[in-house]
Amino acid sequence: MSVYPIILSQADFTNRDSLTYPFEERGLQFGDGIYEVIRIYQGAYYLITEHVNRLFRSAEAIKIDLPFSRQEITSLLHDLLSQNEMTSDGIVYLQATRGSAPRNHAFPVDTPANVYAYVQDMPRKTKNLTNGVSAITKRDTRWENCYIKSLNLLPNVLAKQAAQENGSYEAILERDGKVTECSSSNVYLVKDGKIYTHPATNRILHGCVRMRVEQFAAGLNIPFVEQAFSIEDIADADEVFLSSSTSEVMPIVEVDGKKIAEGIPGKTTQMLQEAYEVDAGLVKQRI
Ligand SMILES: Cc1ncc(COP(=O)(O)O)c(C=O)c1O
């Protein structure tokens, strides 16, 4: 794994060790900021336009004034990869906060946003993509505006930790009797040839890969039904899978210790995985 020394800080490039923030920083003290994680394959971005668009939607929703246009940040993100001579599979983490100011809940005036982005390697999870993963279920205790990709991730962190302590990959979240999404991914159920998932309301993050899954399903003539399912429905599912920029289209073969159907990745999930690989320009790497 390489360490990439150059980071983006505001509109400049600097060494990763030289970036420091005062302790009175809105992201640090209030989680008052937003972020994106963008997939990189072989040194090239996947779905960068979708991520940049969502960054701007999140910023607008919480009234953070971003110091660049969509085109400017896209160009800076491309420069970040070339400055680091990045050619492998990885991610960029990009964060924008309401800036540095004396602690006070209300917005500071005349305070520029703090923005940074860095690159890191992240190989594809080929074993999990081939064999599938297990999940647990947890209550969704997050706020009402989960469509905003905010830094406030404590419920997500606790749910993921509970999954890990259980030896599972993800936590499937349930609110008011309906499955919303997972701690860091969207989730889907396949039944009788149809894909079901929670509608893209304020209760879930509108995943960039989710948008693609909907398109792949259309291309494959598989009905994509934006209708939430329940934890009880999972027991009867033909297939369950999740999606995210870091997990791609990942089969879930066991939930709360019970196998989904035969306990192996299903055909619909595999077709979507193939569509993903074609779309992302990947050579077949799953084993
Ligand atoms: C809560 C949550 N839902 C869904 C996703 C999937 O989003 P994307 O497909 O844009 O990576 C993520 C990704 O981090 C997430 O944190």
C-alpha cells in the first residue's frame, strides 16, 4: 500500500503532514460538515460527477458555502490523482466543514469553509464479492435527514461496530418497521424476480451506486421497486444485497445468523455485479 503524500487543502496542494486545524473547528466540535468517498479504479475516478453533484446537494441542504464550482472541484480532484501519480484501486476522501471559529452553535460570519481531500489505496473486496457477506439487523436511530452526507456518523459507527463484534460485515437498519439502508451502504431484497429497496426519501443516503443499480436493473429488464421491505420479509427473500462505492454490489448471504435462500450469492445479484464491472471498466477480477 502506498502512502500518497499530496493532499488538497482549500484550492492548494500541500504535504499531508503540514495540514493542521485549530481545535475550534466546526467539523471537529459539531460534526458541522459534509463529505464524499469516491471510488478510484486503476487511477481513474468512477462516478465522480454523481459524487460532486451530491456534495453540492449536501452543502446546499446545510447552507455551507463551498469555495469552488462543480467544475473547479472536479478539476482539483483530478489534479490530486496526477500529483500523487496514483494508478491503483483506491478512494478519495473529501470533506468540507463550516470552518474554524470560536465555539458557538450558530453559524460563524465571514468564515470560509475548510476543505480537504486525500487519496488512499483500497483494493476491491474480491473474496466478499464472490462469496457474499453476513449482516445483522439494528434499529435505525439516525436523524431524519439521512440524504445529507453529513459528518455526524455516530449511529452509523455504533451499528457498524455491533456488526463487526458479531463477525458480520454490515448492519441492516430498520425504522418504523421498514428497512432503510445499512450503516454505510444501501440494501436491496430480491423476491420473485423483482428488486425491492427503500425509496430515495430523506431517510436514506441516495447512493451513487444505488442510482447505477437502478439503471443496470432497467437494462436487464428486472423490475426495480422503490418500496421498503421489513425485517420479516428478509426471511423469505430469494436474495439480499447491498451497494456502495467501497463495497460495489455485494451479496448478503446471511442475516442475523440465518441463511438467505441457499446461503450463496443469487443470480440477480451476480448479473448486477457483472453490469457494475462493465460500467466501471473493470476486468473480471472476482475469484
Ligand atoms: C449510509 C450510507 N448509505 C449508502 C451509501 C452508499 O453510497 P454510495 O453508493 O454513493 O457510495 C453510503 C456510502 O458511504 C452510506 O454511508
